[in-house]
Amino acid sequence: MGEMMATNTSSAASSDNASALSQPTTEPRTARGRKTRERLLTAARIVFETKGFLDTRVSDICGEASLAQGTFYIYFQTKEDIFYNLVDSVVADRYLLTSVPDDFDGTVADRFAYTLRQYFIEVQRAKKFSRIVEQVATFDEHMRESRMKIRREFSRRIQHGIERLQRQSAADQDISAELTAEAIVAMINNFAYINLVLGERDDLDIDQVVSTLTNIWARSIALDVEKATANEANRTFNTKAN
């Protein structure tokens, strides 16, 4: 779950890029159907966070939603199915929350810091569900594979950002963009999981955390903010001119 972070340093991420875990389902055609489905999803999250994945039953979800058990199977096939749908929803929301706005005014380092701040705030808010996801990924192969796919996507996004900065001579051209990106993802995800999800450090100042990790990221690639800013300004100017 820690991998669900939009770490694009140059443009906003799209929820369309989120990896779907659940099987494609037909969207309810009526407003009532959509409301019932959302009711089940809301109830499922409450039960999963309260009882854990293993101890949750479909009957528990239906009881929380105050719906007949037969209604559940109109929208979802199994307990696993509704759980995967919940994860899909959380992934999509996190993509949107951590996307840098198009009108954001700041350097490449500022954009990275913005994404980090949004990510850590969201991780704190959803830490109970994140714990459940980590639990399920240890024994559910489908969840594990999907979790690793999400991680690879974020790592590639950071890698492409580093490579772009290297082409602009705004980052160390001798480092491996791929390995550096993997190290950065590991740093961010493990920091968030240990300190925020597991609650090792509930006293952390998020602004200080963001500032420190942004500085580590910038130093790891020898970021030249002035060159990156100049190149970005030139690219924007040329785009508008054309």
C-alpha cells in the first residue's frame, strides 16, 4: 500500500494509470444501484479495518451495511472481490491526491515536496487500511503481484523523471536512474510504513519529514534546480510558441 504514491516530478499523475486489482464489473445502471454498491464498499472498509481481513465474513459486511446477504452477490463475487475493489479505489484516490496541480508554481524540488506531503498526509489518514493490505499481500498471491506492479510503476515514473533531468544536465549523468529510483521508492515507502502506518513515530512533524526526504532525493541525483527550472521555462515557452 505504501507504493501507492504519485511521484512524478514534472507533471500531474492520472488515476487512469492506477493498476486495477479487481475483476471488471458492470457499473450499476441506476442511482439506487450505485448507492447500494457504495454502501457495501463503505461497510466493507469499516469491517476490514475493525476485524482484519482473515476474520471478516460477507455476513459481517452485510450486517454493517444493513443489507441482505443476497444483495452483496449482486455487486461482488466474494470477500476478496470487494477487498480488491476497495484497494482499487484507494489507489485511484491516492493518485489524484498526490498529483501536482497544472497551475502549481514552483521548482522541480517543490513539486516533489508537494507530492511527498500529500502522500504522507494520506498515509496517516488511511493507515488502518494500509495495515490490512500489507497483511493480505503476505498470503494472497494476486494481491502481492498487484502490489509489486504498483511499486514498479512508481519506480519507473521516478526513473523517467531522473532521466529527463539528466538529459537537461540538471542531474548527475553518471548515476543509474533505475537503481536510484528504486532506492528512492524504498526510502519513501519504508519510512511511511514504519513511522506512519505502524506508528513508530506518531510525533513526527510532516513538514520536517518532507523537507528532509526532499533534500535526500535532491542530493542523491545532484539536482541542479536552476538548470531544471531554466529548461522547464524554455520547454513551456516553446510549447506555447508552437
